[in-house]
Amino acid sequence: MAQRIWDISQKLHPGLPVWPGDTAFAQSETWQMSEGSPVNVSALTMSTHSGAHADAPLHYSETAADIASVDLHPYLGECLVIDARAAKKEIEVGDLPHLNSADRVLFRTFDAFPHDDWASDTTAIAPETVEWLAVQGVKLIGIDGPSIDPQDSKDMLAHKAVLKHDIRVLEGLVLDEVPEGRYELIALPLPIIGGDASPVRAILRELP
């Protein structure tokens, strides 16, 4: 029997909500079969942070690695999905269950993911929580919100904490249909040279 798969990516389309001031998603026709071309080809304009995406260390440090240079192992393997909807403005250590050797942790914070509207008042991750997760051996943190820091943050303390501990970050995941528990995560970024992030096709697969 085939293992069940949950697609936790956002669908990319014109009107996709993006960080205020960032590049809107657009798709334009280059060649079209309806106009006599033997193939359909289109061009995309988008932010590296469109939809579900992986932040590169370069996103929060000018001297850190770009997304083409990061190790891919953190984006593949067993993960723990945690329902953190009861958390307040930030996910605190007290909001976490016993991790039991989880290398990758994904947080659900939305009751229903805002596919059509930008949500500015979202739940972030406290920098102390990142520090605690690092001590537990976590090498990837994911969240359904647009950032692990509050939208109005200027000091980016959660991002600085993941940079300090070389933890990978996934943001913009869609976890509405995923029960708490353990899964196999597959969420590979594109090898964009000089890229500060990359969209990902993120999936969770039922463990055998």
C-alpha cells in the first residue's frame, strides 16, 4: 500500500499574498500553441520568498551561504509536526511537547491558512525557543507563517539564533490538513547561485 502524501506547499498564482513591498508573482506567455507554436512556454516573475520557501543563511547575513551552497540533508528526513495554535505572539519553550530526538520540527499556527490575504499578525518563534531546539539537535525549523520573527521585527533575533546554530528554515508551509505527529519531510530548494531563498515543493510522507 502506497504511503500517504500531504502537499504542504502553497499554489503559486497571480494574486499570491507576498510580504508587503516584495515582488508579486506573475506568469506571462512566451510561446503558445494557440498562436501556432508547437509548445507552450511561459516566464515567471517572483520573489525568492514566494509561497513555501527555504531561507538561505544569506537572507540574514551578507557573508553567509547562499541557497545553492547549503547542505540538502536537513530538508530530507523524519520530522515532527507540532500544533502550536495555542501559543500567543511567540512560540515559547513551554509550548513544546517532549521532542524525543526530532531533527526537524514544523509548527502549525493558523486555524486556516490565509491563501488569499496577507496575514500581518502572525505567531513567531521566540529566540529562546530556537536556542532550546538547537540544544535538542534540531537542524531544521519550519512554520506556516511568513517568518519565524514577527513581521515588525527589526532585530531579527530568531533568525540570528538559527544563523548562530546553522539551522535551516522553511516558511509559508500549509499544515491545515496535517495531524500532529511524525512524517518524512521532503522540501528541496532550487540551487539559485547568490539566492537568499528559494521556493520549495514541500511534502510530508507517511512513515512506513
